[in-house]
Amino acid sequence: MGRRAAPEPDRHGATTSEEATSTDNAVSRSSTVRSGSTGLEGAARSAEPARAAGTGGDPEAARARGASGPPGASEPLPAPGLPRAFGPSGVSGALRAGLASLVSPTTVRARGGRAVAGAACAVALLTGAAVLTAPANTVAQRTAACGEGTYQAEATLSGGTWTARRGSVVVHTGTDMRAAMQAAIGSLTSGRTSKERVVVRGSGTIGAGARVSLPSHTVLDVCGTINVTGSGSGDQAPVYARGVRDIEVQHLNVTGAPLYGIFMRNVTDVVLGQIDMRLSAGLGVRIDNRGDTSQWTRNVRIDSVYVSGASSHAVETYGVDGLTVGTVTARNVGESGLLLNQTVNATVTKVDADGAGTGTGYAAFRMANRNGRIGSGYPTNIRVGEVVARGGGRGVFCVSESGGATIDRVTLTNTGNNAVLIENCSNVNLAAQGGSVTGGGEIRLAARSEFPNNSDILIQNLTVTNSAIRESPCGTNTTFRNNTLVNSSQSIC
């Protein structure tokens, strides 16, 4: 089936398509039904989950975030790169074999006390080798304390007065946290080509209609809390960057109701360290390329983000090539925990969502708008270690010509909408290493008529309890295998 030159805007955060008729046949389908199952293969649930109210139309346009829609087919293709792998690459078999004799029981008996030292050396060598062979781009295991280490400028709060300094030179005093932070940033070396660091010591308030802007080659470390108050419009955020490169936010705590906690557009080489947002409204982190869709935002690393209480997503990307995420923790956010739009070459360790998108069609983890599509194909380039969803809307949602994804493990419990919805996607491997779906909505493979049908979908290694698996219409080369159904039904092609 041919594919459109460009996708339609993502128009259905909450709904599935009307079922279309297809003569494509799925292959390699097998599952186990335990005693007590309420249905066998071919028995479908009587009705689809209800459409969530109020989510029709283009979510991007409805929120007026400045997105101009997905770029067309003439957009430059992402630069080729090797997919990122999880964890250390391991120690070679030759090294293991060479050290094995040092720790074998026979050697220990024969050599007595000296063998203990030999065994210790072997363990040390194996451990060191594993560390040395870890990929260079894995997220650092140790996190420096906030404010630790050298810096070039700082903004400090004392007795209600903010003071910004560059070394011993005072560049600003006043009661406005935002002004002090921006003054400290402005005191850094003009025209610099390497990172310089600003440390903020103290907590304060910034208006929702204001922002602290980061220029290129800037590190910001906020040792305190920014409380966002009032109202604003557009792309305002307490931490903002646009059209810059080589920037880093090491620590950041945000409360209140920002439009965005962090907003970055058309940026390159970004690191977000330890981010904590306990909000009453707004969106947590948004990183995109919507200012100039002919250029990707590139090389983004997010170590750990915790977001609660946002009215929109915890973390959202759009138009990013090269994304590495440690953990996204979402608690009672209005929409998705992690939403990837038209993002390629991404590695995510864990998405942990509780109550994400309750009453909507959003999901703990959602891929949309040709996410994972490279050129006209879907090579595996989106790798997710684990998705955990409790309650909320959906658990995992792939939609609008997205794919190229492997999700290793899922634990999806009592979701209010589909536990899994895969709609008009290609090359998706769900639960490659195992997982469970318990209660809540069904695992659903669906299609909208305006997009190509599902293809190359693999659903495997799941224990499905008090739920269902349903495919309609039939996709191309769909595989169900090694799934165990407990008091659950299955209706597949």
C-alpha cells in the first residue's frame, strides 16, 4: 500500500478508527489460554472501549504551541547512526575463559590462600572490563550534588535579595529571581565556544509569562525551587532555549503552573540532568524543532525527570534525532507520560506512569506523527527498556504512521482505556523480554482508513489477565506468540 508524502496532524488522542475490511493475513499466531479463560481465539469483546470525550481535533493546534505540523517528505533525512544499546556491552568470551581458572574450585583447592587473591583479581578484572566496554553515551550512574564543582557565575538569595556575581564582581542585585538568573548568565564570557556554568542558590518566584533564556555553551544548576505563578501565553518557560547548542540543565525543581517547565526549540547537544516538577498545570518538558522543521533538533540526553500534576504531558519531543532518556516518572499528569513525535534514534530506559491521561486516549508511553520513521522505512531505532502504567488512560499507544520500535518489558495495570493500542504502525515489537497486562482495557490492533494498515507487528511474551487481545482489521505480517491468557479472550486474524 502506498504511503502519503506527509502525515496528517495527529488528530485522535482518544479514539480508535472505524474498522476497515482487509484481506491481508496475519501469520505465526500462538498463545496459551489457561483454565478459567472466558474465551478462546476468535471470541472478541462485544464493543470497543468508549471514545474519550473532548480529545477530537489536533492536540497540537488545540494547545497552540506553535507547531506548524509535520514536515513534508522533502525534509532532510536523519544522519545515519548506530542504534544505542542498553548497558555494558559485556566482557569478551576470551577474557572470561582466560580468567576462569583463577576462580575454579580446583584451583582454589590446589593453591590455597593464593587462590583467594587470584580470584579477587579476576573479579576486579572482569568488573573493570565491563565498565570499560560500556557505551560512551550511557547515562552517568553518579549524580553530582547540586552546586558542587567549579562555576563561572552564580545567583544567590540572602534575606530576600538576589545577588548575581561573576567571580568577585557583582553584576546584579534585586528581589527578582528571574532577573538575577539572567544577569548571571549574561555575565559569562561573550562569544565563548565551550561551556560555562551558572549556579543558582535559593528559591523564588517567576511569572508564567516570563523566561530565563540559555545561550549556547551554558550550564545551569538550580539549587532551589522555582515557583511559577500568574498567567502567560506562547512558549514561555522558566528555562528556555531556542536555536542554540551545547546547553545543560543539571538540577531543576519547578512548582506552580508554568506553560512549560522547560521549553527548547531547534537546539543541538542538550543535557537535562535531575529534573523535578510538582505542578498544578502546564506541560513538563517540551523539546522540538518546530521553529525550523527543515532542521532536526539533535543529540538530546535526559537523565531523570519526575513530573506530577501537569495538565498536559510530562515529557514531549517533536522532530528530534538522537534521544537518550534514563527515567521519566509521571504522576497524575493530564496527558502522556512520555510522548515522542517524529523522533528517531531514541533510547529510553524506563517510563513509569501512574494516572497518566486519566479519562483520555493519551498513554504512559505514546509514539505519534511518524515517530521512528527514517526515510520511507521503519528500521528498529526506537528502543525502550520498560514501560510501567497504572491506571490513567492507555498504557502504550503507537499511532499515525509510527514504528521502528522495540519495547523490552511492560507492566500495564488497570488502565482506563486500551492497555495497548497499535494503530497504523510498522515494525513494533512489544514485550520482547516479557511483561504483563492486568485488568483495564484490551490490547488492540486497529487502523484508520486514511493511513496504511499495521504491518510487521509482534506481540509476544505477555501474561494477559482479566483483559483481551483483539485485532481488527487484519494487519500485514502480524505475529502473536508466547502469550498466556488468564481469564482473558483473544480475537485475531
